[in-house]
Amino acid sequence: MSTPLETRLIRYDLALLCWAVLYPFLVPNFWVLNIGAPSLFFGLVALSLSFLAGYGGMVSLAQMTVAGVAGYALALTSVNAEAMGVPLPWPLAVAFAVLVAVLFSIFVGFLAARTEGIYLLMITLAIGMGFFFLVQQNDTVFNAFNGLQGVAVPQLFERPIRDEAHVFYFICLGVAAVFYAGIRYLVATPAGLALQAVRDDPRKAAALGYSVTAIKVAAFAAAGVPAALGGVLMVWYNQRISPGSVDLGGINAILIMAVVGGLRHPVGAFIGAVLYVLLQNFAGTIVGADRFNLLIGSIFLAVVLFSPDGLLGIARRLQAAMQSRRAA
Amino acid sequence: MNLFLTVTLNGLTVAALYFLVAVGFTLIFGLMRSVNLAHGSLYLLGGYLGYQVGEWSGNWYLALLAGALIVAVLGMAMHLFFLDWMQGEDLRQALVSIGLSVVIADLLLAKFGSLTLQFQPPEFLQDSIELPLIGGYPLLRLSLLLVALGIGIVLWLGLNRTRFGAAIRAGVDDREMLSALGINTSRLFVLVFAVGAGLAGLSGVLGGTVLSVSPGEDARYLLSSLVVTIVGGMGSIVGAAVGAVLVGLVEQWGMAYLPTYAYMLIYVLMTAVLAWRPAGLFGRKA
């Protein structure tokens, strides 16, 4: 163990990135577009939860809702089948979607910041489910039950980027890599350390002169950006958004990904997302497509019961066991 | 005026249902510091089990009893097998209960399908009653209001006038101190969990009778329980009652006068309360 921990971790990150870049050239298109891309954009949303929970101690169940707010904002500023909203050029639409989602995230942060732990989880869950019932009921802005269909996707060389498996995959990978690296960097900066101080002991952090509320709200704002971009990519991928995307099932999906992967490190979000998307696609052959929720629910339950630090925790324990055997 | 009164009365009857579901949730939360996010699933479980028993026996009262008792036992089992041994790890308990709710919802969907089911209540409850200013109003909904009021009073008396209640209140304030005083807190927790789960099961049958039972209702009652507890403050029966009335009224008024933005008003309510009293109207700082 001569190399410092940080160097080793960066080495892991680079190996991971190499694999993610090579992956689409090794597998058929189905695996690129239907497994790879969704793992990355769901991973982005799960990453925002993983960041808040792992470094801020705030398990926010409203992250799928932040993605959904961005998704609805994007759909309403893009050409869509319902001809609702105001179509804008796509860069403006994306900017608008991210802005609205970050503002929403700040609102969530303000409501949640004065509370802690379990109360925060409850409030964010209530906010998330309230949004679902709102979009499901409201037909003047959100087109109620049907949501917004046929959302236009930006084009590259006159083809929608979503139709070209590799193009869309690498766009998702680019965004995911930037925010993964960004969070890895952020948590080592003074601002990131202040957040971890607030997580470990809010009263001491306050006594040291940090504004606990401001730090928490800032963390929510920062987490809002990857969640929002995940939502944007999700809408481009599906070319639609509906209440079903942000219902309790969607909220739980993000939580399951982040927790099953492991909250201790940002990479857990992507590991969990890959597993979730794989199971979603292949549940049919394991338990029948209708019983996917039973399968994923049981896996989630098993993980929180027996390995609360997720698959990352299992890997760490295996590694430790192997090392101690080698030493013996 | 007439419409307003009817909507208000509707709000109160919905509030009665929300109160019955949320009071168990808030007591469990207050006493054990553990959020049972499968509470909505217990409601749905009660509804379906009651429906099944009602189908078999043709007796609505039996359905009511079965819904309450079976869910109370299942709630106890859930507590003992899944939550009890991770006492103090409140976040993990919340996650476990979310896992359980996903599994329960899918099992219920597999067994009962996605159709909306309705109960057949006894004849006399299907009548409507003449009220001054409002006119005819379903007796069923009024009796729901009375049942909730009765249960609320019994719970309040039990909590404030008995030794057992004193122990629970002491537990809400400081559970370590309570167990140091020689009270078996584990047994207390199981009992409170049973009562809370049983009330959720009972509400499932009542709600299924007044409204209906269908998949997705678990989410609705989980949301109402969350908001009632956030607004009313945890561990307080009076808080749950006031919270339920506020949520019920805001929801029904919203649906009547601002149909597409009714759920927005719930945000307004929550934001207002949290800004003014972060621990809820009747909550104390944990």
C-alpha cells in the first residue's frame, strides 16, 4: 500500500472511464441505447441523491422530482405533440429547464434545511409526491394524465441525436463524467468540507461560524444541476414525460439505485443505476415482466437489511477479507 | 353557501379518514423516531383483506374487524422481524419500510389486479340524512366522522389518563430515560405499532367503503399521513387531528374552487407551517 489513497482512487476512476468509453464499441446497439444511456441519465439523478446523502447527510427523496421539473420545463419549451408551452431553440430550452429545476431544488432545500435526518426525508417525500399529484391533476399546464408526448429532440447532421445510439450514449456519458468528476472535486474543496462538517455535527459547524442553512441550501442547489440534466436526457430519450415518470415508483427507483449501489461514494449511484436498468430490461426472463417491482423491492430490502452500505460495502468487505487471508 | 358547506363537510369526512390513518403514523414516529413509510401499504392491505373477507362472509362488520385485526398482527410482525432489531438507526428503518411498501404493493397488485373495488356497506348506512342548510348527505360519511371522533377521544383519554398512556408520552419525550425507569420499552413499541397498524387497516376498510380500493391508494394515504404529521407535529394526537382537518379542508376546498391546483395548496400549507413552526403546529423539538 505504498500509493496514496487519492492516487489509487483516481486510477480507479480512469479505468472506469476507459471502460465506459470502450463499452459501446464492444456490444450491440441495444446495449448502448437501452442499457447504457438510461443507466447514465438515471445515474445522474441518483448521483444528486448520493451527493446529498453521502456528503450532506440529507436523504432527499425529491431528486426524481427535480429531474421531473426539468423534464416538464424542457417539454414545455420544446416542440411537442400537444402544442403546449412556448417552443424555444434547444440550448435555451435546456438552460431554462436547468434554471427552473435549480430554483425548485432551492425551494426544497429551504423547506428541508431547517430539519434533519428523518424529518427531511419525510418533507422531501411529501414534496415529491405532491408534485406527482399536481401534474396528474393539472391539465392547463401539465396536460394531466397523458403528460407531454412527442417532445422534439435536437438534431445533429439532420438526425435527432436520440436516434443514433452512439451519439446519444456519448452525450449521456459526457454529462455524467463531468458531474461525477465535479462532485469528486467539490467534496475536497473548502465548500465541500464545510458540507461534511455540517453532516457530522451541525452545532459545531454553526459554532465555527458556518451558516448551516446556507450550506444545506447551496448543496441542494448544486445537486439540482445533475438531477436536472438527468431529467433533460430522460425526456429526450423517451421523447415524452408524464406523471408516471415522477410517481412514487420513480421516486423509489432513484432511492433504490443510490442505496443499492452504495451512498459512500458517488460511483455507487451509477453501479446501482446499471443494476436497476439491467433488471428492468431482463426481469421478464427472471420473474415475469409484471413482477419487476417485487424483484427490485426484494433486492432493495435485502441490501438495506444485510448490507446498508450497498454493493460498494460488499465489495469493500470482500476485499478486506481477501487481504487479511493473504496476510495470514 | 350551500356548496361551500357541502364541500366543507366533505373536507371534514376526508379529514376523518386522514386522521385515522395518520394518528397511528404520528404515534409510531413520535415514540420510536422511526418513520414507517409502509403505513400507506398497511392501509391498502386492510382495504383488500377486508374486501376479501367481506366477499367470503357477506358481512361488512366482519370485514371491518378482519381488516383491523389482521393488519394489526401483520404490523406487529413487520415491526418485530424488520424494524425492531435496528432500533436507533432511524434512516435504515425508513429505507426498510420503503422496501416493504414496494414489495407489498406489488404482491397486492398480483393478487387483486388493478381494478377498483367497492364494498357493500349495511343497508341502513346507505341512506342519506337531511341536514339543515346542506340538504341530503350520505349517512355513511357522517358516521365516518363520528367513528373518527370517537376513536380520537378514546386515544386521547388513553394517552392522557392512563398509566400506559403516560409511559407512551414519556417515551415520546425521552425513550432512554423511560427504559431506565424500568419500563419495558420494546413491549410498548410493539403495542403502539399494533394499534397504529390496526387503525390503518380499519381505515382501509372504511375508506374502501366510503370511497374505493385500488392500487396507488397507498401512495395517497402515505402522502396525507406525511403532510398531517409535518403540519401537526409528530407524536401528538391533537396535532394529528388539527393537521388532518387542515389537509382535508384545503384539499376539498382546492378541488372545488381551484380544481387543477388543489395539490399546490398542500405545498402552501406545508410551507406556511414549516416557516412558522418547523416542528409542526403541536410538535416539540426532537
